[in-house]
Amino acid sequence: MTDTKQLTLPITGMTCANCVASVERNLKKLDGIETAVVNLSSERATFELDPSLLDLDTVIARIERAGYGIATGEADLVIKRLSDDNDARRLEKALLVLDGVLEAQVTFTTEKARVKYIPTMITQSELRRAVKSAGFDSLELGGNVEDAEAQAREKEIQAQKHLLNTGLLFTLPLFLFSMARDFSLIGAWSHEPWANWLMFALATPVQFYVGWQYYVGGYKALRNGSANMDVLVAMGSSVAYFYSIVVMLGILPGHVYFETAAVIITLIRVGKFLEARAKGRTSDAIKKLMGLRPKTARVIRDGEEMDIPLDDVVVGDIIVVKPGEKIPVDGVVVEGRSAIDESMLTGESLPVEKQAGDPLIGATINKLGLLKFEATKVGKETALAQIIKLVEDAQGSKAPIQKLADQISAVFVPIVLVLAALTFAAWYYLVPLPVDSEVSLFARALVNLVAVLVIACPCAMGLATPTAVMVGTGKGAEMGILFRSSAGLETAGKTTTVVLDKTGTITKGQPAVTDIVVADNWDANTLLALAASVEKGSEHPLGEAIWAEATVRELALADLTGFQAQAGHGVSAEVEGKKVAVGNLRMMNAHKFPLNGLDTEMSRLQSEAKTAMLVAVDGEVAGVIAVADTVKNGSLEAIAELKEMGLEVIMITGDNQQTAEAIAKEVGVNKVIAEVLPEGKVAEVKKLQTLNTDHRILNTVAMVGDGVNDAPALAQADVGIAIGTGTDVAMAAAPVTLMSGDLRGVVRAVKLSRATLKTIKQNLFWAFFYNIILIPAAAMGFINPMLAAFAMAFSSVSVVSNSLRLRKTKI
């Protein structure tokens, strides 16, 4: 397909993994959709749509026909500058053509617009911008404009709560009456025929009002050629309910099970309500990120400062931020100096110094001085918006480990139905009834059939992986670790070898002066000032390092004349009447400048992986200035931790072997791959992956780089980890992006991935163990239907709760 669009829809009404499979299958049947991924935990469907073959209304209709709904939001806007009814119609049309707008109604007489929209596709701020571009002004009528999806989810939870309360209102007296009667705690009157009619009256509202969703969901699932949890619950409770009616009418002798039917539905309602509440907490990290945004910005327009809504800020606005306030959008400082707390996005605890020309990230906090900056990115283009989208995409993706659970879920319900039928047949035809039994042969077989139907739980299998992924990716975002997909989150934890690019990863990537050694009768600052005066016209990184050091020391630089650059040797010029040359040993030997005994110092510095440059003044070498790419803070600690975790750490660099080994020794890396060109890094990563003759990948290799010249190597590795700067997070193609340049983020990423993977495995073990143990136990008659309903209701709650524990794990 060409010109496809990726769309995300919030789905309502999904209860288990079979629901996920049903929505996916229905989407993929539509001509115009190639890929579709549905996530039970986030309750979203993401798919690629070809607009030339298919429209959104058809997609929504298909989802609704399958028995599910779409969470929508409603925006009520006050419209200004409507001159007549034609304006209202024109605005209505302008709104209806927007992607994600389902309905739009504009009334001229009340000057109001009501828009029904899909919050994952369009926001209320975008609706207001569309109104403005159509030539009108708008004001929202209160409410949280950006949380429409959350409101829709909350509305759904409140509806569940109402049904649960109704179920408890009828089920509790019914259950207590039934138990009291069975244990002869009340008089003989409770065994009168009218007592069964009383139980029938209490059970019926539960069956057909509280439990109606299971009938509707089950019917639609069967109509679509699948079976889900709704089918099992509807069948299990219906068997108990309708059998009881037959007994009540005197058609068959025996015991009524109205309380069993009601308890099954109510207990499962309890479980689903608690599960929905717990699932809401798995997305807390996204809500936290959204909450970082300030509501307003102080801009300078027409020479005046004014506070405006954040959505009204445009690129090019000059924004004023006082100490203690949040930076509203991304931009560049134009006036002022301050320290910015970026910890909420990068995980870095120390404030970052900012001055004119430095970039700012929206949602960070201005700690000290007054800043004026120009807005460069607003709305969906800001770093924070990109981070939120990255996290949402990762949470909506499927981890490879989930594949097995999906395959089993696809056939789970049909298998349970067969097992239930076999259970009934075995208890009815093969197991004789004890002489003193209080129930009939048919009733006993029926009770065990109901227990098997009710105890089977596909929900836990469906929630095992996505809930852990949601919590893991959210926790990562809070720590400045962005996983592009759940596959990246999973693979990072399986890493056995970490390959670290040297420049920009282990080191700062910015050469700096480390040593100044001077001959007798020379002062270090004087020599540095002369060298920097010559180098200030140079574009060589080493020359820039010398000039930068002189600037830091606030040395006065003199004008120069007769500047000359000799490729591969150095530079020379006349400064304040002195002939100054800065270069390598070849340059000094070529001019036959005496070294004044500094050759030994030069050799020492070179053995320490430093580039030594000689400075000659008036024909004699006066000193040596050593420049090196300094090691980042935290690199040594990070490499030590990676090794403690049992990972092999390898450094890869284009530097010569001697320099590379000196750096490796300094940071504690045992294995070095040196003198590798950028294009050669891919081959080196491949070699590490295929270690034996039949080319099976034995090593899971993580490649860590800055993403500039090592993008192919990041792509080749099993998991690429790009060290970012916090502003271009969406640009890196690597599965994992660290927002800060601190190498300790790699340690945290691997630890978080391992913790998430461990949680997923625990969840899957519980989900499979639960069904493998309890379904046979129910089939053998060890579990009655009410206990089965209790176990089923709380199996998925336990999985979600276990995933939530990940939030408190120390990384």
C-alpha cells in the first residue's frame, strides 16, 4: 500500500486475550489494512490504513459489529465571530474533515460547537487551532481538555461499578439465604416452594441486568467465529440458572442453584472492576509525563508580557521564564543565564547551565536566573510530546515472549468447552453416584461442568505481558530511558555482550587540554596564551581545544600576522613580535628546533593516550600542551557495574591501538577493537554475534553509541542503545534511547529490562499454572462453581498487581 497512515484507536469492552485476537482478526479482514496490533493492557488498536481503500467510519463500524466500542471525547466550544448560519455550516464542514472527528455540530444562535472525537487521533487544542484557521475564535467550556480518553475509561469503570453494586445488592441476601437453608440454620419454611421463587426473583436481575454484557459479548464473539471469556461466563451461569428454573417448576427433582449463577456473575464483576482499576495504574507514568506540562506561558507580544494558554504558543514567540517556573516549550535561550533542572526527563540529578544560544527542553524547571528564549518547537513537536508518543507506541507493541500466550489463547476457549463436555459425560456416565448422595447424577455432572467453564481464565494470559511492558516502559521514561518497542525492552535483558563506542559514549567526544609542561623560564599561562593566539584561526579540533582552554582561563589573546598551516604538521604565526609554532614532533624536527629535554615528557603523555603538541617560540621549544578526549563522569562506574552483572564489555574505536588500550585501561575495559572505520563497525558486531562455525547467534549483543556515525552498527546489534542529548529523542532509530549522555543509563536499561522480563515470566507462569492445575481440579470435582468464580475473578487481578510491583523495584 502507498501513502498509508498509522492510526491508534482506544477500544472499549475487551476482557481477555480472545477479545484482542477477535479485534485484530476483524481489522485484518478489511481491505486497506495490512498490519494491526491490539493491546489488552492499554486497550488500544494500532494499524496501518490506506485511505484510498478504506475510511475510518468503516473501521469503527467493523469494531462495533465485532462487539466492542471506541472511547470518544466530547468538546464543547464557545465560538466567537460567527456572523450568520452559513458561517456555522462552513465551520462544521471544516471540523468534519479533520482526522479523528466523528461528529460536529455548530449552532449559530447559541454560538456553540459540540464535537465528538477520538482522543488518540486529535486533541482539543488541535480542534481550537482548526477553528482559528477557519477564521473564528474559540473558548473551551471547562473540563480537562487533554484527558478525554481517561474520562471515557473512567466512565466505563463507573458503569462497571454500578453493575457491581447492583449485583452485590441482590447476590448477598440470596447467597446468605441459600447457605442458611443448606446448613439448616433457619426453619423448615425455607424449604417451601415459594422460597425457590424468592431466590429466582433475586437471581434474575443479576443474570440479565448485571450479566447482560456477557450474553451480548458472547453472542458477538460466536457470530464472528471465535469464543471468549464472555462465552464461558454466560454458559456457566446460564446452565446453573436455567437448570434451577427447571427444578423450581417441578419438571426435574433436585436442588436449585440460583445463588451459584448469581455469585458467578457478581464475583467476576468484582474481579473485572478491580482489574480495570489496577490496569489504570499501569499507565501512571504517561499521566505523570503529561502532568509535567505547564498550563500557560508568558510571552512578549507587541512589546508587552502576557500569559497565554500553552496551546496558543507559536514557533518564534519570545517567552519569559522566571526562577522556579517550568519551561513551557522547546526553544533556544536569547537572553540570560540560569541552571535548568532536567531530571524529570533525563534522569540527571545535577542542574545544567544554560546561556544565550543553548537549547531548552519544555517541561524542565528554571532554577536560578531569569531567561528569555525563542520557541522552536511547540505542540506535538516538543521533546516531551515525542517522549510520550514513544512510550505509548512501546506500550502498544507486542513483545516476542507474548507470542506463545497469544497462540494458546486462540484455542483456549474451544478446548475448555470440550473439557467441560467431557467432564459432564465422565461424571454422568462413568462415576457412580454414592448411595447417600443429596444430589442427582445429572445435577452433580452439571455442577462440575459449570465449575470447569467458570474457572478457566484466558484473561490472565492476555494480561501477563502487556501490563508488565506498560509499567516497565513507563518506569524507563521516568528514568530517561526510552524503549521504542516492547521487543527492545525484552531483548535488552537478554544481553550477554555490550559493545561501547569510545568517542561520545565512554568519552565526552570533545578534546580538552589535560597537561601543560613548560621549559625553564616559562609560565604555563603565558605559553598557553601564545599558542591559543595562533590557534584561534584554526578549525582543527585540537586547536579549538587549546583556544577553549585559554578562554576558560580568561587569558587575553593577541592579534597575529603571517598565519600559516602545514597539513600534517601544525600551524605558525607571529604574535607580539614572537615567532610561534604549534605542531607535532615532525614539524619541530623539520625546522630543527631544539626540544630542550621535553621529548621524554612528550613520550610519557603519548603513552597516556594524549595527543602532545609542541610549542616553539623564536626557534626553541618552550613547552608541550597535551590534549585528550576526557572520560565522562560515570563511565568507569558504569563499566564496572556491567561487568559485575556478568556482561562482557568491549570498546570499539577508530583510534590507534596504543591510544585505545590506554583509554580502555583507564576505564577498566579488558577487550578493545581498535582502528575500526565507522563502516567497519557493522562487521565487528556481526563477528561477535556469530561465534561458531554454523553461524548460529550465541551472543546477544548490545551496541552503545551516540547514533551519529554508528547508526548501521546500532541497527546490526540485537539491541542498539543510542545515547542522546534529550532533544532529538525521536530521531534515533535505535530500539533504546538514553536521554542523558551518562553511560550509567545503560546499566539501568539492562537492569530494568531484566526486572520486566522476570515479571513477565512470573505472570506467564502464574497464568499457565493456574489453568493447568485448577481446570483439572474442577473437572475432578474438587472445586465448586462459586469457588471457581472467585479464583477466576482474582487470577487476572493478581497478574496486574504483580506487574504494578515493578514500579517500586529499585533499579
